Amino acid sequence: MTWVGLGLLCYAIGSLPTAYLLTRHNLGRDIREIGDFNSGAANVFRNVGAKAGIAVGAIDIIKGALVIVLAKILVDDTGMEMMAGAAALAGHILPAHLKFRGGRGAATAVGVLIALFPIIGLPVGAAGLVLLYFTHKAIYPLAVFLVAIPVMAYPVGYSPILVVYSVSIPMAVGMSHFFTTRIVNPEADKNMG
């Protein structure tokens, strides 16, 4: 499989608009016009319902992990696996069929990092679920996860290029959050429930 073919496939998988589709199905509305205007699991959880929010989060994590698994099966090349994850993240954040207004990419990033760094991603992800259970706020386990993976990647033995990648994925999520909250939808902070 070529870089372009794999990139387009992973972009398409990442651009599956789970938050948008579940909100349309449940409320008949566009999730990007509700709450904090974000097409993500937390906004769906707060404004559509717990079951829908959990479903969106789970599917978005699966999207991120799926593209890495596909790349491993189809090409088994670290560079193409990293590109696959980046393409899925880009698809989630900038889906062409939704006029490039998608989610912030946090759950998709978690899936990418779990699949690329399973030795640390799985236990840190499990710890994140425990933290989520006790805090009932997704921001805390996400922050722990997205910081812990880059901090632990090198000491555990991952290559320097993967360590750099483990930093760049959370940075992309942070930039997406800043861009959508501060520039595209400055009212979003006021509407967070």
C-alpha cells in the first residue's frame, strides 16, 4: 500500500463523525451548535446523554487504534504507522464532509497512542479510566494520559522518533483545542457545563 492510499484510508476512518451522527440521531441537532460547540465525546455526554457520550468516546478511541493496527498489518513500517495516526487525527479534527469542523481529537489521539505504545498505553489508559470513575471529568485522565505517554516512552525503550511523535500528538490536540475554543468559538468557554 502506498503512503497516499494509506493516508486517505486513515483520514476517512478518522473523519467518521461519531459525535455528529449520534447527536443527529438522538436530538435531530448539530452537536457543533450545542454546549461548547465541540464535536466530541464530552460535549455529547453533557448535552445528549451519558450513554451517547461514552459511545462516542469509545468509538473515537477505536478509530485511532484501528488505523495503527491496519498500518501494522498492511505495511509494518513505523513511519507509515505514525503517518496513519496523524491522518486519522487530521480526519477527526478536519473532516472534509463537515466543512473541516470536527472534534478536538483527544479520544482519537488516545487510541493512536495506545496502539503505538501498548506497553505503557494500556496500563496508563486503565489508570485513566479509574481516575475518570472517581472524578467524573474527562479532562483529568486525558491530561494524565497525554503527559504520561511522552514522559515514559523513552525510559521504557521506544525509539527517539516515536518519543518525538508521542509529544507531537498531544500538542496537535492542544493546538486544536486552543484554535477551536479561542478563535473559532470564543463563546465555548462560557457554555461548558
